[in-house]
Amino acid sequence: MKNLLIISSKKYLSKKISDDIFKTVEKNNLKYDVFDVESDSKGLNKIDPDLIISIGGDGTALKAMRAAWEKNTSLITIGPGRLGYLVSSSENLENILKSWKNEDYDVVKRKAIIQNNDLSLPAFNEVVIIKNSPTRILDLELSMYGQKVKLRADGLILSTSLGSTAYNYSAGGPIIQNNLDVISITPISPFSKFPRSIVIDKNSLIEVSINKNQNYAIQFDGVVEVQEKSDQNLKYGYGLSDKSINILGTDNDPKLDLFLNQILR
């Protein structure tokens, strides 16, 4: 019997949508474990699912995407009420599960931005390099295509097309069609003259050099993974992964109506 992992939080597990999803899963004779995203993530090590379902908003979906990445399994992202940009309605869940059981289903592949070829830190929305000192800006140097550009700013956002409507958009970056495997480079409050964004192709490598004696953090999908104040210059390499995760029950449409209706109201 195939085993599912349902990832959610106490907030959503108490809602009717979770009960409905449990009933749908049970109706299809599938076993499942439930993991609370507020719990210690080490508990996931004991679970080896054939499919992951997330119930919640975009934050829960991102955590589930990382779990699917680590477990090398497919994912369904479900959102209650007002849908986010990474989640879908639960209306078609039963049909999706039946298609999955029959191994006759379509998937959308999502790549991640990785740092220094480290597959343990995937960023499906964005990597953010940001200052930790409120009174100092960062001195950075970007290298792409063998060309170097200096930048002084509060930070830098490296965004996937999926994450283009998140922090990237708030910082003035473009909305990018979800099926494009590209990286958008957007400065945060730049002091030096710099384009609002640069979009580069999937095979590009971005090297970011950070001068010594600067206090900064590096966030992967909103989670701080690096905090540094080094006495030497440091260099980080970023690119899109060859590896991807498979998401069922969604599409590559950018949901512009949902996005624009929310920000324009």
C-alpha cells in the first residue's frame, strides 16, 4: 500500500478542509502520516512517503517542497480559502490521487536555486543576501558570463520565476512566467546605479563576492541559513539546479488575475 505524508500546521489541521482531505485519502485506501511544520523537522527522517500533500499557505507549501526535494518524491500543494501563489484548490484532489495511483498523471517540474552546488539548501522562491547592520550598506561584486559588476545596496535577491511575485516583486523586480527556468537578480535599495533587475538564463552561474568585515545574512525561502562577519573576502556561487521536484494538480500559469486583484484592491 502506498504511503502519503500530509504536511500542515495546527492552524490548518483544525479546519474542515483537512478533515475533507483525510476522508478523500482514506476513501482511496491510502495510508498517511501527518507532520506539523511547527515540530522539529528531524521527525521527517523517519518517514519515507510515496507522495506528499501540503495543507496551508505558501509558507507551508515551501516547507513541503523542501521535504519533497529531500525525499525525492512528488507533491500536491493544497490551500484553503483565499489561494496563494504556490497552492491549488482541493476540489480535484480525488481525481489527482486516482491518476497518481494509476501512474497516469501530469506534473509540473520546479527547479531550485542552489548555493555553491550544495543540494541540501534549495531555494524555490529566492535566495536573499541582506545586511545585518542597520547603518551600513553591503559592498558586493557580481560576476556573470565572465563579466564583473560592483553593487552597493542593502542586499540582493536571486529569484526563480516561481518566486518572482514574492520578495522580488516587492523590490521592483519583474513578474516572470512560471515555466521559464531563469533567475532574476534584483537589488534591495541600491545606492550605486544598477538596473532594477537582470534576468539570466538557466545555465548561468552567478558569483557574488562580499568584501570582508561586513555583517550579513543569507536567507533561503525566508529561512536564515548563513550569518557571517568575516575577516576575509568571501565568494558564493548560485545557479539553477539540474534536479527538480514534481508537483501534481497545478500548472505553469502565473495566476496574474489572483495576483493583480490582490495588490490592486
